[in-house]
Amino acid sequence: GAPFARFEMLPICGQTRFRIFLLVSVALILLTLAVIGGAALASVINQSASHVATPSAPSCAASLVGRADTLVSSLFAAISAANCDLTRADQWPADFADEALKNGLAKYDFIIVGAGTAGSVVASRLTENARIKVLLLEAGADPPIESEMFTLSPTLHHSPYTWTDFAEPNPNCCQGMRDGRCYWPRGKMLGGSGSMSGSIFLLGNREDYERWQQMGCDDWSWEEMLRLYEEAATQDEADEESVGKLVLNYFQHLEEHNELAQLVLNASYELGLPYLSDLSAGTGIGYTDAIPANIVKGRRMSIAKTYLGQVARIRPNLHTIKNAVATKILFSPENRKKAVGVEFTVRERHRLKAYAMSDVLVAAGAINSPKLLLQSGIGPRAHLNELGIQPVADLPVGNNLHDHGMMPLMLTFEREFNLGFERAPSMNAPQSVADYFLHQTGPLAASTSIMGFINSNFNSAAQFPDLHLVSHSIVPASETDSFKFLQLSGEIVTGISRAAQNRTLLQIYGSLLRPRSRGKVRLRSVDPQAPPVIYNNYAGERADQLTLLRYVRFVQRMSTTAAFRQYGLKLLHVPIKQCDNIAYDTDGYWLCYIKYMYIGAWHPVGTCRMGAKHDAQAVVDQRLRVRGVKGLRVVDASIMPEITSGNTNGPTTLIAEKAAVMIEDDWKDSLA
């Protein structure tokens, strides 16, 4: 029992999930049997593991001498301790709600709405100055264990930890989803969507920020973003516990998945695409399995944890109120163009107001930030008048909504091989559960994805990509949850499973890095609890449709490589009744496929766009101040004029880092 000698028996913590208990119970039996040498019995129990939770399962033998009982207790204690460590309350800020409800709120220097990625960074950086008092309002609570175990984050969808909204029906996209509507989930917890995403951290590339500068955002250069990144990633050891920090590592990979990675990398090499060994230099053209992420050994290290939770309990000048939904920005009675505070509800029943002496900082994300501004009278005058909201500032709030989107293509392995990635243990296997809780290894701690960045104009000399491809394998008969997670309709999911005939699939998601189509966010009513109206307009522009068509042709080119032909990889014909009326593999067929299978990538940006002083399409200026309104800024992905080339959590972190510097600089005299 040496591996477990340092543990004492601990009580099972209250947040342990029943389903995890069932899986862990199986792991306990198997590991204990292995320790005492009962290999034959372990094999028998392993074969019937799926039946352990049924009423007819055999009861445990009563004849224990004592040593085995000690081993079982030690194992329970080890897994219990690991589980409780994942859900420790002290890794998050204390909730100031009870104090606020009992004694009210004093004035703060800054009020921040939203403790997602951006809000967490700004709160952490501003309160490094002990003279600055900050109130942070978060609509959700602490993340659950499924957030900590990043591979389980898909289970958070349609839960109390997400905002679950659906866009208005659109004939150009998402027709293959449930009810034919695009799905728009966002995190509703500390860390926001950064607590339920894939944790990938990409900066974009030089061309992204050069385009921002061409649109009048001169202060937002590639060199500036690299500088901010290097400062955030370089931590002074003396400040390790007292200063928020950026934690980045590469995902773990299972040995069984090396074969899949090599397959995709070999095919990309045949097509002349280099291996990208370091994405911190930007997302250039090529393929990689070295993917940086906010992760440590399979455990999510969200910005909310490493910037906010890291310091919140040692900073009396930072107060966080959880389950606090902002409903309106408050303006001065003497000057309706000056923001002075926020009205919000706590725990869905208490209404409070808080006041800021400097700025109100809105960091609620690209859907909820424009929603709050609109509710407060900042937005298109005509829309506000329709709802009877008195306009404070006539600005294009909610416009310019865009997202990378993604479109899955599936390829079947036509030839039978003893594939290593088919032998990899399932995340649901008892051994996988034990590996994670005891060692932070195994499928629950690993990523199986390979990323590619290509320019689909194959004959051009372009140096920057316009498509992002992510590849991984699935077995549709046993892992249809992959498709359900995407919110595909039952008819589509059933069609894929039947067409695949239980063969392993290589699934590739293609996303537009330069989407031209734009949507908008509007209010459904004056009721703050009503969900927003989202018009996503994915693939509404012909240019986007043609880029997606080139994506299909690129994947078909991959299937002609020696690497793919060795495994007999061929595109799966997904049954779609309306598209099957068109000749298969024609441009017309694939344009129909786009309408059904091009869906959201959940990287919304742009709805409070940053721009030059006289840019009529801009909501905020280069210092993120809302135009025509004093004391109000927006700090999150909604300020991006155009989306960056890759997952948006990284650029959002750097936007907030830059915002914190600008804010303190703008107020340094009054805060001295």
C-alpha cells in the first residue's frame, strides 16, 4: 500500500456526484483486486462492470481479514481527497452577497459586470493597487467539478452553469440542428465561457491586428499584443502567490492517439503544410498537435482561477458578489450621459444598487454586454424607441456580431486495421476515472485533437490562413454524444450512425477565420430576464459559402494522400433528405450541406465594436470608453472590430490586460 500510505481517511465532500461515485466504486474494486493479486477475479468483474449499478449486481464477499479492508479504505480516501481538492471553495473568491444584503454597499472606485475571462483579469490587475476598491458582479456561482475536468465540460451545456440561447431561424445555416436554430451557449459561472470551453489559448496572428489598425485602432498592434502576452506569461517568483498569472501548458496525449496524430500530420505534410511547433508566434499556415491551453495535468486553469481566485481572498479591496445579474446601468440625475453605478438582482429575488466613483466596466461577453447596454438605453435609437426605452446614446450596439462557425465533415476508415486509437480506453471506463483522480492521467486528462491552419486559395501566395481545421476520431455507435453535444437533430444523428455502420470516423471541423457575414443582438422585451434576440447570419455572404466549399475540396485532397489512402479514408455521405435531391459532390450539393451543417463555434465577438473617433460603426473608442457616455467602458471580446485567427479566449485575456493598464493610467491622478 505504499502509494496510498500518505493519505488518511477523509469524509466524502458534499459535491461528489452520484454518477462519479458509481464509476469510482468500480475502479476501487478493480484496483484493490490488482493490489492483492486477484487478477483473474478482476477480469471477471471488469467484464461485468457496466452492471455494477444494477439491483441484480452480486454483493461483496463478507470474508475480509483486514489488510484488504485497509487498502479499500486508503483508496477511498485518496479518491475522496482528490475529488474534494477539485472542488475546494478557497480557490475562488468569497461571496460578498450576504454582507451586501445585511449592511448595504459602500461606493467603489470601479464596478465590473461579469467575472469571465476579461472581468477576472481587470479585477485582478486593478486591485494590485491597494487603494483601488473594486466590486465584481457575477451572474453565476463557482464552477462545478465538470468544469475543472475540462474533458467533461460538454456536460455543462443546458445546465444552471450556462446561458442557453438559440438564434432566430436562418435558412443559410443550422438547418440540421434541433428546431433548425443555431445554438448559443455561454458560461454562467466564475470564468464565464472560459470555464466550459476547450481551454485553448491562441493569440491569432499579425494580420489580425494589422486589420484592426487599418480600421482606426492604431494602438492595438501585433507587437503590443505580443508584449502583453510575454508579460502575462512571465511570472516573477516573488509574486507567485500574490499576483494573478497566466498558466499555459500543452495538452496531454494518450499513447494510443499518437497514430491518429501521425496520420493527419503525414497527410498535411504531403500537401506541403509544415508542422507548427510554437503557436505563441501566431497562427501561421500548417498543422500541429502541440496546442497551448489553460491547463495543468488535465485540470482546467481558467483565467478566473489563476487571476481572480489566486488573489481574491488576500485583497480586502476586492469584493465579489455571485449570482448577481446586472439589469441596468445607472446614470447621474444631473447628467444622463454619465454612468455612476449598476442595478442588479441577487439570487433572483433581491434588488440592489452599487455606485462607482470612477468607471463602470461591462465585461459580460459578446451577447450579454450589448444586452445590458440596450437595457440601459444605449443602442440604436429606433430599436430602443420600439420598446419604450428612453435613449441615452444612439450607438450601433449589438451590430457586427460574428463568429468563426464550424462545419463537421466525417471520413470513414474503409479498411480494417488494428488502430491504436480504437484501443484507447473510454473516458467512462472505471480505469479512466481512477487514473484521473489518482494521477491526473488517462483519457479524462488528455486531448485527442490535431489542429490545422490553411489558406484555401491554394494558388495564392498568402502567408496567413483563412480556415481552421480540428481533427479527432469517434465511433458513432458508441459516442453519439459527440453529435448531441453539437445539438444536431435526431434525424441527422441517426443518419450519421447508420451511414457509418459502426466504423470509426475521423471527424474534421472546419471554421472560417475571416468570416464576412454579420449578425446582430437585440432585446426581446424590456424584461431583463427575457433572453436576447440573436440574428447570427452564418454563411449569409457568398464569400463565406465559397470558402467553406474550398474547405470541403481541401479535405477531399487530403483523402488522396498516401497517408489517408493507407487507411482507406473516404468522406462519409451524411444523409440529408433535401440535399440528396441534388447530385452528390457537386458544388450545389455541398452548398446545401453548408445550410444544414454549418453551425456555431461559440466564439462570438464584435457587438460593441472598437473604432476610431469618427467611426460611425464603433461603440467604443481605442481606450474602450463608450462613445458619448462618461464613466462607462466595455472590456471583453465584444470590442473586437474583426475576429482573430483562432480561439478567442487568448485575445480576450490580452484585451483585458491592456484595458487594465489604460484604466489605471486614465485615473491615476484621482486614485493616487
